[in-house]
Amino acid sequence: MMSIYTDKLLNSNLVGAKTIDELFKIEKEITQQKVLYLRQYPIKGNFDFQHLKDIHKFIFEDIYSTAGKDRAELGFKNISFGKNDGIFNKFVDELELNSATKKMFDDLKDKNFLKDLNFHDFNKQSAEFFIKLNELHPFLKGNGRTQRIFMRQLAKEASYDLNLSITKREDMINACSYAKHGNKTDLIVLFIKACKPIEQNSKIRVPIEKNIGKER
């Protein structure tokens, strides 16, 4: 992890952490509760970039002053990359975030937010959207958690329960790496394993007065 990245996180932390290990420990404790809350009371939105940012803000607003802000807003250049099995991963440049997000979320809207698709088509198209979402990597921290919450809420609106948290982190990282370079099979399989149809009569209606997205 590069020092400019850890310095940015430490300088923006709101919990008084002095080291990155201390910060991540506190972050984990707080965000676990936030994620559990969002499973019951999802943030309302239009399944666009602002919706994604609102989710990130709620999860991390007690930890980082940068919560809900993307790399372009923070002026943070895309200088950190990762390798998986020799495959080089590059995220969308911060200067291209606005155009990239507009294109992909407009496309999602044109596809009616993946509603009315059979099980196989839903998982195929949601995996393909997830690839693009993963390539954005818009936030300094917490991209994976934010993406999983967003995808689960998107799936629920399409009458599917998509629980990507049951997937091993290493399997997801590798599948995303291969998918980005043309081999989507592993990622689609992970989505199929993590997904199941929601029976219409088993849906739980969330009281609107308890929905944290009400005033957002």
C-alpha cells in the first residue's frame, strides 16, 4: 500500500486513529453495523452514480471526511494498481470518471435496471454491470462493500436475492481480473451461486418511516 494512499486515509479519519492498522480495525467494527443496517433499511435512490455515492457516504461518514466523495472530487490521481496471477489491473482514470459513470448508469437505466429477466440472463447481465462498476473504483476506500450493497439492492428490485458477501474475497478478485480481460465465466458462476429468486409472497415491506434513505 503506497504511503500517499495511507496518508490520505489517516488525514481524513474522524475517529482519532494514529496508525493505519488502528484505523482499519475501527473501520471494520463500524462498517459491519452499517452494512447490516442497510440490508434492512436500504437507501432510496435512482440506481445511478449519486445513489452509489450516497451508500458509500452512509457506510463511512463516521470514519472518513471523504465519505461519499469520488477520486475526481478529491483530486486523487489513480496511481495505485494491483496484480492477480500476473494480470495487471487499471481502474478508470479520475479525469474520465464522470463520462464513464454517465455511460454505464444510463445503460443500466436503458436496460430497465435488469428487471424482468430470467435467472440466467439476470446473473449474466448483473455480472457484466459489476465488471464496469468494479473498474470505476471511484472511492479511496470501501469500493467492494459499497458495490455489494448497491448490487444487492438492485437485485432485490428485480426480484432476486444477490448476496455477494458469501463469496470468498480471493475468488471475487480473481474472477473480476479475468472478466476484465475477457473471461467472464468465473464471475458469472459466482453470481449464480450467490443469487436466488425472491418469492413474491415472501417479500418484506420495509416501513418507509424507518428507511434511512427517506431524507437523503
